[in-house]
Amino acid sequence: YILAKNISRHGVNWTSVGAYNAGFKQANKKNRLKYAKKVYRKYLDLLGGNREVIIERASRGEGV
């Protein structure tokens, strides 16, 4: 819901993704960028063929 709301208001971009975690306040810009980069790295892992490993780790409750 939060991510969908961010995207609806601010568009499909990494700022909206980062704001899911850190919000849109200017003071949170660093944390917003940090979270967006973390999500982007996981996205690249999924594209790079590590999808099965990530899904397996997540199913065991491990950090991915």
C-alpha cells in the first residue's frame, strides 16, 4: 500500500522506492537513497540468475 501510494503520487522511480523505507522528508534523503540502492542490488541479483538462491534464503527467513 505504501509503495503503491508513493508511486501514485511521485511516479515510478527509485525515490519512491526509497521513500517506502525512509519517507520523503529532505532530512531522510541519505536513508532514502541507501534503501533504494539496496533494493536495486537485489533486483540486479534476481536478473543475474541468483533468483533461486535469493528465494531459498528468504524462505528460510535469512537476510537476502
